Amino acid sequence: MDVGAIAFIHAELLSERDRGHGILLVSAELSEILALADRILVMYEGRMVAEFARADADEATLGLYMAGGTRV
């Protein structure tokens, strides 16, 4: 997709969220997840390994869990 299409889709997702609709976003793009999600669940090897509110998440921590690591 081009940049304009991505921006349009992101705006539509946020609009639907603001209308109270639930949205399931599956992405490996951490910047996209942090920009759009209210709550973030991380999966590793087919199971949920971590859950964060957007305010509590950052790329380094999410990437660590995505790679199978855990917090120390």
C-alpha cells in the first residue's frame, strides 16, 4: 500500500474506535501498534506472553517479548 492508503486506513480505524467499535489489529510494525492500539497483547509461539496498556508499552519491551524474552 502507498502512504496515502495507509493513512486513510489508520484514520478509519481510529474513527471506528471513537464510535465505540472494537478493532483487532494484527501487525508486526511496532510503530503502527503504538500509534493505533489502546491495549497491546504480545504473542510468541502461538500463545499470549504479555499484555500492556498503550501508555505502558515501548518498542524495546514489545520487541523483547516478541522474540521470546521476558522482563528482568
